[in-house]
Amino acid sequence: MRWIDRLRLQDNRQINRAPSPVIARGVPWLTVIFGSVLQTLLFIAAAPVMPPLGFLFLLSWRQLRPGVLPVWAGLPLGLVDDLFSGQPFGSAILLWSLAMIGLEVIEGRFPWRSYLIDWLLAAAIIAGYLTLSGLLADVGAIGRNAAIIVPQVLVAVMIYPLATRMIAACDRLRLTRFRAFS
């Protein structure tokens, strides 16, 4: 078979194929919700052990594909996280919304960034989020919270590249082309 015939055969397989709009719009929201639910199912502990997977997935989606989740997505996704995390109600809503607004401002000022800068930015946002959520959970115990929050921040920052890889795989799934019927 000649190379031109192979090319035509490849093009014929792509006719009537398009990404599903339901999957393309739903996968980012569902993965963040899944991360919020998953962090509560794995361990039962007196202190927070798991990194905030829903927040890591939110940051990953926002940095990998800035236009997929709107800026206001921090409110409903933070609400879901508040329902599952056990934090005081409204803390994730506030902190996730502030993180989304901050990422939007940084994206507007510095549209071209490297992976290292994205990782450092995510590390700063994760550290701020965990510190503020620890303070909101127990306002009077600032010194005690440092022993709990520092290991959680370190684990979350080290897991962030893995979360980004998982979100990249979900993004490939999101853009999978299916047969389009008209």
C-alpha cells in the first residue's frame, strides 16, 4: 500500500469524529469533586494526613488548561469540598475562590511560564491554603498547627506533579474523539 493511500485511510477514520461536549465540560468538574471525596475516604485520622487532592486537582486544571474552569468555579467546588472535608463551612469556598482569582491575575500578568514556575506558584498557593485552612479550623492553636501543617504542605507540594500528570491524562480523555451523529 502506498503512503498516499495510508494517509487517505487515516483521514477516513477521522470523519464524523468530535469530542463529546458533555465529557469535555464535565470531566474537569468531576475530577475535582472526585479528589475532594477521595481524600476523605482513604484514611481516618485525628489530624489531617492526606493532602487536599481536590484543591491539587483544581490547581492542576487551572494551570494546565486555564480556560476550562471559570474563575467562579472555586465557589461550587469549594462548597463540595466543605461538605466532605469537615472544615468549617465556607472556608474552602473562600480559599478556593481566592486561589482562582489569584491564578487568574497571575495568568493575566505572566501568560508564558515554565513548569518550574508553575510548580513554585502552586507550592506557594498550597502552603497558603493549608496554613489558612488550619488557622480557620482552630483559631487559638497557631503553634500546635505548625507541627501538623508542615508535613502536609511538604507532601502536597511533592505530590503536585503527580496530580498534574493525572489531570493531563484526564485532559486527553476529555478530548477523545467520538463518532458524531447528525
